[in-house]
Amino acid sequence: QVQLVESGGGLVQPGGSLRLACAASGRIFRMNDMGWYRQAPGKERELVASITSGGLTNYADSVKGRSTISRDNAKNTVYLQMNSLKPEDTAVYYCRVEVQTYSRYLEVWGQGTLVTVSS
């Protein structure tokens, strides 16, 4: 099957930056849409940013102008660069990818990586 490994979370001060990465591995024929979601304590999971296979991007209003999503198709990896971080960005960040294997289509979620913005 397909596995996702996320990295890059941690503790950062307000105004700081982080870069999250999510690498997919397995029997992958093609990676389609890829995205990052987040879930803060007591809140529902929400979309942060997404990127299509053609490179079209979409951002939540709350992160627009502060974040950049990108992908490296050769490495089956999606990145999220977050700048000017705010305490309200504190959440568990999940990677989601749509994968075409050699036999079927899969929607795969990562295990989540915690981002804490605090002084």
C-alpha cells in the first residue's frame, strides 16, 4: 500500500517559521492532489492548503500570504512552508494525498505532526 511520513513540526515562537514535509512511499503510479489540514484542540479539522498535480494551489484565508505549499513529484513529497506563525496556528497538521496505484485510487492521511506556536 501507500504510507505517509510527516516531519517538521515542533515548538516555535510567534513570528517564527516552520517547514513541514510529507513523503509518500509504496506502490505509487501517480500522485494527484496533495494537501495539508490541521486540527486544533476542540475544533474540527480544516484545510490549510492544497496543490494539484498540475501545481495549482489553494489556501485557507487564515494562512494566505503567510504559507506556501509545494511539491516534489520526483520524491512524492509535499511541503508546507509557514511564516509569521501565530499562536492560533497551533494544531496537529495532517498531510492528505490522493494516490493512483497500479491497481486503484487511494486517499491517504498522515499520522499528524504537532505544531505549537508559543513564547
